[in-house]
Amino acid sequence: MLSRIYIGNINFDATNKDLINLFSKYGEIVELMVIPDKSLKNKNKGYGFVTFFENESAKKAVLELNGTLFMGRRLVVDYAKNSKEDKPDDVFSGTVYENK
């Protein structure tokens, strides 16, 4: 079953590749989305989402990565909220990596 997690406090210069390298250690990534900062070219807003193929992979990533330093910033890693009201309006305008 797919499981989606939230990543906050991402370094603004972090790329999809940086995050794939970090999170793929925990399991198969179905989708990775980093929200871009439209006012700054090649920068992100500091948050994104990772969807894992297995719940256990997401659980392990949350337990092991929440509060850890990554590229000079302490990550916030938690389960993503499922309610549409909890999602920012621009969530799906981000850069998407899909593992197909």
C-alpha cells in the first residue's frame, strides 16, 4: 500500500536527485515532489513529499530522518495529511519524479 510523507525544512538548493539519494535507502520511491519557489529560479520552497510503495518504508524514513541534518538544515519528516483541506493550493505544481 502506498504511503506518503511530508518533508519540511529542506535546503533551498536541494535537488530531486539529492532527495532521491537520501530517501531511496528506505525503500522504493513511487513519487517525489519538491515544491518550487516560482520567484527564485532553481530553488525550492523548502518542503515536499515522498510517496513510498510500502508503508514500512515510510515508517522507517520518518523514524530515522526526522530531526536529522541534511545539507545544513534539520529536516522535518512526518506522515503527510490526507485531507484535501490540509494541502497547500500549489502542492501539485511542483517538480515530480515518478518511478515507473
